[in-house]
Amino acid sequence: MTKDSISADRRTMLKAAGIAGVSVGATTTAGCLDLLGIDDDQVTITMSEVASTPDPNDHNATSDYNSLDPVYEPLLQVDEEGNIEEHVITDWVTDSDTIELTIRDDVQFHNGDDLTASDVAYTINRQVDDDVGVVSPQDDGMIGITEAEAVNDTTIEVSHESNPDLAMMGIAVFGRAMNEEWTADNADDEDGTVSGDMNGTGPYQLEDFSQGDYYEFTVFDDYWGETPDVEEIRLEAVDEDTTRRDRLLADETEFVTNLPPEDIDDVEGEDDLRTETITSYRNIFLAMPNDDGPFDSKDFRQAMNYAIDNEEVLNSIFDGYGEPMSQPIPEGIFGHNPELDPYEQDQDLADDLIEQSGYTDEELVIHVPNGRYINDVNTAEYVASQIDELDNVSCEHEVRDFGELVEEILDGDLETSPDIYLIGWGNPTHDANYGLEPWFVEGQSSYAFEDSELEQRIIDSQTIEDTDEREEELQEINEYIHDEAPWVFLHRQESIYGVHEDIDWSPRSDERINPETMEE
């Protein structure tokens, strides 16, 4: 029997068995294109997770933006090279401490209210000021922005204390608009979040959702911009890699994220399916908070890096997809240091460094989320086994729910974090600061390493206006971090998507899906 016929038989079996109907907490929405004989105006997008609440300021993960951006559109667009393009904001003027923004005068919220500068200023303040609505983790990305004020119906003045270009990129990547009056009426009295409805200005409006499980959107007829080609979209959460694959093969979805490399042949073997791949800006690593032993020892942290063979991990777990990392900032991001090489495995040296650290016979447990990243559990298991090969330390892994793990990590408190955990960090800003400040500056949500010298250098770099000088400083900061080894540097994740052949769509390194750009 040929490989193609095996795949076809397996696909028929999946349909008959109804395996694809096991999506988390959701009623199955079947395939949607003409080839499938079902509604050709709907596309189902199956991701490892969707936003846990519909509040656009209450999250800071790529999957959250992919979930909510169809309704809460970005105020500006950022192209694949990191260039800012006008959108809802049509003009901007920057200087050393302010940014003047001008918005369109024909934008409407889904409840019929007109968008005003006051709404934009309110939303920016909601992101950067803990006393305005929700305590937003997006403050990490709004670098140096202190407040915003409406000058008139279409003009906003934003105050900042950083490099103007850095502040502007924060607005471009994280800026959204919420209706100030509507938000006040719908926000929770205790924490300020909006959890029961959505009211944005984007090309799609909310039809239905189940919190953390799925969102269903339809085209907003009064959208100011170009009408999307796909009239209805459903974004659903399925954390198991195999279930996402099976849903695609059984025609229960048209688009899946985080497809494992070993499933590429199955998908490519179908005439009406294809895969799309691109090396993303997502850095996969093991964080080692240094508030206590053994990770308060540089020798011990370096030993963990020397214990690992990154190339072997990529070849064994990812069929060679991805790139080994040597620093927090991936190639292609401003501030990346091209002179740094990944740690090379040397377990004898690792044993010696552990002896020097004074922390022998440690029992380590790597906490890892299930299904958030491609082959995340397999990676943690493989890495733990390599560390466990050392003479004077033992290591195993523990699988965790992603949401629960993130709650422990993103509270900015080293004491509540696991001692060592696998996590990924993308970079939508195309600037090194977003890969540095959130992790190494106290007060940021994912703060995980105490180093006053490093912290001050990162803060100081934010105000350097000369581009070459700032790039050199960021590269030196990366070199310092490489040597201090606050993380076990693993790899850049390869983004692998399974896509129905009738969908015209291309991947981006920043992992944005942008379903409004899909064409059938």
C-alpha cells in the first residue's frame, strides 16, 4: 500500500470515528470550503490556545492577539520587516518626550458609536496605568509611555520617557482601541476586566464565544476598511498536537498552528492540504530564576547549558527544523549579536562547574506547558534526560497546564515561579528591548532574574537615540547575558501550519495570523 493510500484510509477512518469532534469545550464546526461541500464563507482556525477572556488589554501572548485582533484591530500595522504603516492612526509626529497621533474620522465601534481620540487615549492609559481599569501586562511593551491625552476628536498626545522610535513601536504593536463609555459599563467591578462581550472597530464582530475555548466572528458590515474575503471565522483551542492534526485530516478545520514536523508528510499527502513553514522570532528556553540555589550560581547555570546538545535536540525532536540559540534575541531582531555562538555540549565541563558551584546532588524538575509550543513536552523530556546524564545532578520534567504555569510566571515575583521551566517568547516589535526588559527589569510581569547591572543597562539603552550606538549597546548586553546564562538557551521555533489548499495565506516570523487577509 502506498503512503498516499495509507493517509487516505486513515483520514476516512478519522471521519467515521468522529475523532475530530473532540475540540475543547466547543461544539464542532465542520469544514467550510467548496471542496468539502459545506459553507464556503467560513474558515475554522485551530490553535493550541485562544485568549482566556475577550478583554484586549488583559493579555500579552501572540495567541491572544490572534484570537482578538479580528475584533480589536491594531491602530497601526507593522510589516514583516518591522516598518510601521498607517491604519486607524493615519499620521504621527515624534519628539524627545511626546508623540502626536492622528486617527481617522470614519471609524465606528460595533455598537454604533464613533471612535474618538478620547477612546484611544483611554485605552493607552488603561495599558500603562494600573489605576485605569485592568492591570495590563501590555505595559511591558509600551516602553517609556507614561500617559495619553485627547487634544481634540482626532488627535492624541502621548507622553513618553524613552527613545521616540521605541515608544512609537510600542503603540504600533500593542495599540488597540476600546470604547471608554462601553468599557466602563461592562467592566468587572473587582479587577476591571471585560469578560462578557466584545466591542471593537475591527473587520469582524463577535457572534459567540466560550471563554478559553473558542471565538466565532462574522464580518462587520460598517467596517471602515476593506471587507475581508472570508465572511465567518472560528478560532478554537485544541492543546493536543495530534488532535489538531486529526481535525485537519478529518476536514473539521481548515487551518492549524503548531503542527509537529513529524506530521508534515501526513498533511502534504492530502491533495487539498498543504503546510506552510517559517522560522519564527519565538525563542524557546529554560528560565532559571536566581533568587535561590542552585540557580543563584553562575557556574551551575552555565553547567546546565553545557549539559545540552541543541543540535541533537533539533534533529531528534524537530527533524532539524528551527535554529539553536545563543542569546535572548534571535537573528533578524534589532540588537541581535551575530558574534555569539551557542553553548556546545561538554558534560565533563558541566560536571566540573557543578562541583565548583557547591550545589551537588540537586534534584531538578523542569516545568513545561502541554501543547503551547511545538513538541514542548518532548523537548523538556529530552533536555531533562541530557541533564540527568551528569554525574552530580538529577533531572526530570513535570507537565503543567499552560494557563496555570503562566499565572505563576507572569506575576513578576521570582519566589512564586518554578525553579526551572520551559517557556517561549516571541518578539512582535522587531527590537531587542522586548526580549530583555520583561525578563530582566524588576517590576515587569515576567521578571525572572536579579542583576542590578544588567537591569540598569537595559533601562539606559531605552533612551539612546543614536541608532548605531544603541545597537552596539544591545549587542553587548546580549553578550553579557550569554555569559551569565540566566537561561538554558535552546532554539528558535519553526512555525509550521497545516492549511487547506483553497486558502491563500502566507506565514510571518512574528506569528501573526491576520485572518482578515485570507482569501479563498
